[in-house]
Amino acid sequence: MKSLKKYHVRLVITAIMIAIFTPTFVASSFQKTFATGIYAISYELDDSKCSFDKTNETTLHGVCELPFKNYSKNDVQFTIEFYKRYSFEDEIPMVSLMNNTAPYRVKLRGNGTKRVIIETNIDISKMENQIDGGEATGVNIIIKSGRRSRKL
């Protein structure tokens, strides 16, 4: 009992660390070994980006680069849609404008890595606050295959 009191703080800190890191480790391990379909797809959110340039008074050209890795041995096909996770009242949702021609179809080879580049022209003639250009990083997407979907 005396030793339990002596190491109580260490045990609590160890338990907290296990509770924090175990779910991430288990999910990552599952994805890399057992998952199939869109659940075997990893998306590098921090390496994703979109850029926007106004080409004329009514058109905004958008280009997004989205890095994926397929941990399954089988090819995986899915569609991509964009969404803005946190939207402020005065903020123009640039990334979600990419949905004008969505969904975008993607096929990843088994155990393959691919940087998907999506380009589209966006009609901004009816927008009140037009955008001249800009960039976004950490692009939030939804991938879908059949009835299954994942927000990444």
C-alpha cells in the first residue's frame, strides 16, 4: 500500500498518456492492416492545399492538391466533395465553391500513393462579395464509395 501511494502520480500520468495515445494508434494500425475500401485510405490533411485565382470578372479558377495513400492491396474508387469545418459569418467559403462540379471521381491503386489534383472554373457572377484569389491549407473533404462515407 505504501508503494502504491509512492507511485500514485506516476500511475495517473501513465494512465492519462495511454488514454490519449491508444485510440490513435489502434485506428492507424487497423487502417494499415485490416481495413478495406475507403477505410483503408489515409489523407494527409496538413499537406493538402487549394489555390484560387480570378481569371476574369465572372470566373474564379480553383486548383486543389490532395495527397492520399491506399493501405489496401486492392484498388479503391471513391468520390470527393469539399466542406468547410468552421465557418464564420463574414467568411467566404472558398473551398466549398469547389463543389460546383463535384463529386470528383478518384481511383487509387492497391498500396498506392497519389496526389490528386482537382481543377475547376467557378462562376462567381452571382456572388455578392467576389473573391480575387487566395489559398487554403488543411482542406476538409468527404470521400464516398457506395453508401459509405468518411469526413477527413
